[in-house]
Amino acid sequence: MMALLESQEDYLAPAPEWSPQSTRSFTRGNSVHDEVIRYAAFVRNLNVESISARAYRISDGSRAVSFWGHIPDTTSLVARLISNSKDITKGILRGAGLSVPDGSVFERDQEDEAWAFARTIGLPVVVKPTHGYGGRGVTSNIEERRHFALAWKVAQDFASTQIIVERHIHGRDFRLFVVGDQLRAAIWRVPAYIEGDGETSIEGLIERKNQSRRPNPYVGAKPIRLTPVMLRHLEDQGLRPDSIPSLGRRVSLHLVANIGGGGESVDVTEDVHPDFADIAVRTCKALPGAIHCGVDLLVEDIAHPASRQTWAICEINTNPDIAMHHFPVAGRPRDAAGALIEHLFPGSRPVDMRLWERVHIEVAGPVDGVGFGRWLRRAARLRGLTGWVRSGAEDRVEAVLCGPSRTVENVVSLCRIGPDRTEPREVAVSEYRGRIPPRFAIRT
């Protein structure tokens, strides 16, 4: 096990709580990661310029950083290529003195050899593709040959070349978000489960849980769907999809803490022991050219010292799902995107409301009655602006925009273009001296 860092520097710096006006304006799906990064830039009065559907540039007038999705151009290609290979990543981490699970790589047609190896290193084991993300193709806690065969087939479906077999590390699964030299956020990833009510089948309980997850912009796009591995896990518990669990019985649906497969995210940033903050930073620094990353840690209790328990780093992600920290199922939402933006643009901070620009705009149509107000409300909320919009006279719309000056200018420019089915002819802008509204709303 590695020697912990002895520096007096504080490696644990929890990102502040994130509190947007409304989470409903954010998109369910992968674009939510881009949206929280853009939001962080807008509220810090930075320029955000769209290049294409996935590419955009953030600048402060003297420095610019381009993004593809939620990957900044400061992340090196070498870091991306290394982190995309689980086997190469393990070798680098082991060389840096970090604890990683024992394992080996096999070709797709070497199932028998892989099973023999699994018995050599000791059961249970984990089977997963060498390349992949989001827990796809991963099966854990395998102890029997028949389960190994199923796991091998699942991995083959996602593995273009090779498959890893490694020792299963007992413990909870944590995602640690590192920026620069600091741990900024931590999520406990809970494997998918449902709780019985004594009346509803497992299938019905899954549908109910998916409904409850849907409003969350991050997990709402990741419903629980029963897979062959999950069906086998139910069978091991003596259950089927049509079984009706008793009242209060918690039924595990998966052993892998995969949020993409229906797992849950719980913020535990304040609970992280300094040992694991040091370990997370050391892990990120082991990867050349990575200024931020998601570190996947397996350990029983993240609040206790590392020296008193077994732990292992199972993966690093240089394109981490940043929105999981903004939209946890439980716990405090963290401004992880803000932490990244402030690292890329030192000195940038959310603009004090007392320094906000306040403008009144009047947009001449045809713009009324075609969804302009709803479009403007979403655009404003995604940028942290407050204010209001309402229909005016003679096919006009008027609005108030309050926020950082560059962000207000950005939305005024958008209004000159408008959404589909609108043709703004003129946008008149004047100073607004009224009270700053607490959020952006549609007025009637």
C-alpha cells in the first residue's frame, strides 16, 4: 500500500453547494454535463461561444479554453488514451505506488484460461472489457463457473478486443472528483435496488422508481432495465421479475454500482477522510496531462483512515460525469463545474448581485404566441439570470434580464435571433431600475 502524502497542503476542498433557480431547465441526458459547465461560466461573467452542437469556447478576454462536450482542451490526448484502457491505467497506478486489484488481460476466446486464472487469484472476481465507460459490460462478485460464463458473454458484447479478470474488492464504490491538487466532490454510488410494499411486483416497483428518477436531469436519463446479469442476481435471491417483495424488504437488483444501470448517487464529500483525498489527488497526478479526473475508489468506509482497511483504485476517468455532483439523488448538490471553471480561469468567481447588469428589452415580432416566453425563460435559467418575460402589445414581447454583464449581453444577442417559428425584427434595450426578481418567471 502506498505511503500517504506528508505535505501540509489541504487536499480536501469541498466544492460549495450548488443552488440554481430551477433544475427543470436542464436537459436529461449527456448534454446536461455541458450545460452545468456553461452555467458555471455564465454566472462568473465569462464569455461562452458556441462552435458547434458539441463544441464551445469559454474565455475571459485574455485566456480561452475550448470544450468538446465536457472535455476541456487542457486534457491531453495521452491522458485520454491511457484512461480509456483499464489495463494500462492499472499499470501506471501500480507504478505510482497506488493499490489496484490484482488481475490479468485475456483475449475474447480465452474464457477457459481466464476462469483458471480466476481460481488462481481467488474468488470472487470481476470481469470487464479493457475499454469502456459507465459500467458497461462489468460483472462483479463472480464465484461460480456458470456465472463466470454469463459475465464473459456480457463483457464480449462490449469488448472489441480484450477482457480483464481481476480480484473482487469488497467495499462501497465511490467516485472522487479531483481538480488540480484538490478533491472537490465525492459521490457514493449505490447499486440499483427497490423496496417492497407487499403488493407490487418487482417489475412494477422498478417502473415506479424509474418514474421517481425521471425529474432528475442526471439519473432521469438512466432508468433501471433488467439485464441477464440482473435477472441472475434476482434468481440467486430466489426472486423473479413478477415476485412481490414483502413490505420494507430491500431487494438488490445489481452488485455493480453503475448509475447508468439504475444505481443512485449520494453526496459524501464532507465524510471523506484526508487519507483518501491525498490518494485521489495522487491518482490524478499519476496520469500525464490530466488537470481533472474522476477517481473510482473501492473501500468499506471512506470516513476512516486508509491504513486501517483494504482499498483499491479500480479506474480513472478523464471525462467524468460532472453532473452527478450537481444532481445527486441524496445529499448536497456540489458545484463541481464551478470548481473546474475557477481552476481554468483563476480569480473567476460568481458575480455579486450588487454588480449585476439590469436591462429591459422589448422584442418586436412576430414573436408572441409561438413559445418565445418559454424559450427565453429556459435560456435565462440555464445562464443563472433572473427577471421576467411577458406578452406585450402588437405582437411584441417584453422582458427584464438581470445578471452578469456578459451573460445579459449573450441573452440579448440570442433574442435578436429567437427560437424556431419566430422572426424578431427589432430588440430595444433600456436600463431597468426596478427590484431584482429572485428567479426568472413568465408573467401574465
